[in-house]
Amino acid sequence: MTGYVGPLSITQTAEGVFCVLATKPTFKENSMTITSQEQVTPVIAPPADFDVASVMGALYGPGITAQKGAFERQWVQELGEDIAVLYEEALKRPGGAVGRGPKRHYVEIHPEDIRGFVHLVTHPWVTAVCEAVLGPHYKVVEIGFDVPNPGAVDQPWHRDFPAPDDTVVGRRLNSLAFNLTTVDVYEDMGPFEIAPGTQWDDASEFEHGMFPPKSFYPRYFERAERKMPKMGDISVRSALTIHRGTANHSNKARPVLVLGVDAPGATNAERHDLQVSRAYFEQLPEYVKQHLTYRLVDELEPIVQGHTIEGLMMGEA
């Protein structure tokens, strides 16, 4: 596997504030070196056209928004290569992958398993969205990927976890899920489907607080939007917005990277085991360290998938 070499550059504004800016990544054979940015104020400048109100409106309204062409296709291709290797390894390891329905798996990974982790979590649009919606002390709590393979069927409509009190009572979102496809998605590949605005729906009749009764389905079908992103696009959503994976009628898998982020007080980190080796941690930019929930280890341990969603198993994966 090729290694990732630092995605960041440093500029100094007229006011003397150092900003960490994402640049096009480069790759180096047989290396896992990440260029460390020492003695730098951990600030990442938002994109010049970033509008906080629009992003807040999208996530509190429809519950999803996206940035087209955020990443170079070459970078996404490298990510896809990493995921293919990790997926094959996970399928061979007991507990390495969890079924999310027939021909569909979820695999949680270590940040350093992919070459582009730092570039992903320091992308100006990603950091700007996190700070706008979750506040300046947000934490990355999950990284993994979903793979709907050929033959995957329609999932039931669902949330990824029950709505927390912050949302039910406080009426605020305290977590976000970023999704980044590694392939161009077409209609027959089982695209992600979402029912906009349903992150605020009362879940008192939902099974396990996540699965609405089928009598609710007509409303979701009426609202449903299928998303067909291209390589380089990234989306962000509230995982409480009712959604599902659809049937993959093609002969191609549709891998998608998942990045989970929490605001202070959210508890999604309890469902995951974000391990970071000491050697990798020492090379991380300070900004990344401050926005990462992690378990520091001398050597990475195999992840036994913990975030199972029983209602999505639906038989053999």
C-alpha cells in the first residue's frame, strides 16, 4: 500500500493568524509519513464562498447537503483502492464486517488504514461544516465504510441510532455523518435514498427508536430523494433523517466512506473504537489531534464491529 504524505500547507494572513489550508495530496511509495505542522495555531480557513446560514438551513431543514467536486478523482481512486483491500481483509476476519442486509456490509476502520484520512478531516469544507453546526469543539468519533454489493436489496427506512434528548427536547443536532462515494453512482447501483425533513419526526412508534412502522412509509416515499454522487463529491447529513439503501441491480459494488462527528455531549463515540497508534498520532497535525476521539495504542488491534443495527440484518449478508 502506498503511503500518504501531508495534505496541508501553511499561510499567514495580514493579521498574523496562521491558517492550515488543504492542498492537493501527493503520494509516496512504501511510506506512512504524514507531514507534521508544528507550532501552528490550529485554525483552518473556511472556503471563501462558505455560507453558514445555507449549511445550517440545509441540515436543520432537509437534513442533508453536499459539496460537489470537493476532492480530486485521483485522491478518491486511491481511497477506493484502500477500501477494497480493507474490505477483503475484513471479510476474512471473524467480526471484521457487519451485515446491513443481504449483500451489504459495514466495516469500521482505523484512521491510519487509509492514506487520505488527514486530508479528509482537514478539508476546509468539512471543518467549516463541523464548526458551523456542532461548534468549535467537535470530535471525529467514527470512520468506516458501507459496501452495497450487486444483489443488495432495499433496506427498511430507518435512522442510524435513536434521537438523543438534545434533538428530541433541545431541538438541536449534535452529530453529523459525512459520506464520500468511491465510484460514480448511477440509478441501477442501489443509490442512497433519503426522506428530507424527517430528522425531527416523533419516534414514539418506532421500533428501537430507529425503525418506523410500515404505515409511515407512504410519507417517506412521497418525500424520497435518491442521491447519485460522483467521485470527488462529499455529502453531510443528520443520521436521524429517515433514509435507506436501495436495491443494487448492477454488477458493481457501491462503496462509500463514512465519517461520524459529534458535538460536545453527544455519545456516539461509545458505539465505536477509534484506535490510533502512538507513531501515527505523533505525526498528526495539532488540529486533527484536537478534533479526534481516540484510544491510543502501541499497536493497532483488529476491530470487532460494534455498531450493529439489528433491524438491517435481514438475513445473511
